[in-house]
Amino acid sequence: MTQNIAANGGGVYQNEVPPSSTSRRGSNGVRNTIIAANLLTDNGINPDVSGTFTSNGYNLIGDNPYSTGFGITGDVVGTSDNPIDALLYVS
């Protein structure tokens, strides 16, 4: 996912379920995926991913300052201060 734009998690947004909620959410596993070079609208957070995820390995996350779940075997994860350029260009 690249060059998407949204207020939160320009690439992928996982809406958190409050602990008091009776709603159930399935696991959001991510494997062999590139999520980078996404954008935010005004006052947004986490340009590439936002929320809690389960990494199944070998992901490239360009800018992941606050989301959780990434960083296991094969993951390459950037931060706001040091984002990863996935070298994805659209002509």
C-alpha cells in the first residue's frame, strides 16, 4: 500500500475496540507486505499504519511511530525520525 491518504493510518487503520465493548474483532495478521509512503490529512496520526497488528513476518513498514505488532523476523520498520523509503514510485 502506498500513496493513500487518511486522517489516521493513511495506509492501514485498525480501529481499537474499547475494553467495555461487547464487539469482537478478528486478528489482523500482516505478512510479506509493504506499507509505506502513505499520507495524512490534517491532525492525523501514524501515516502508514495505526492500531494493533499481528506481524507474521517479512513486512516493510515505512513510518510506524506508535502502532504495535511489527518488529519480528524479517520486518523492516521505520520511524517518524527515520522512515524507510520503499522505493515505490508511481509515474
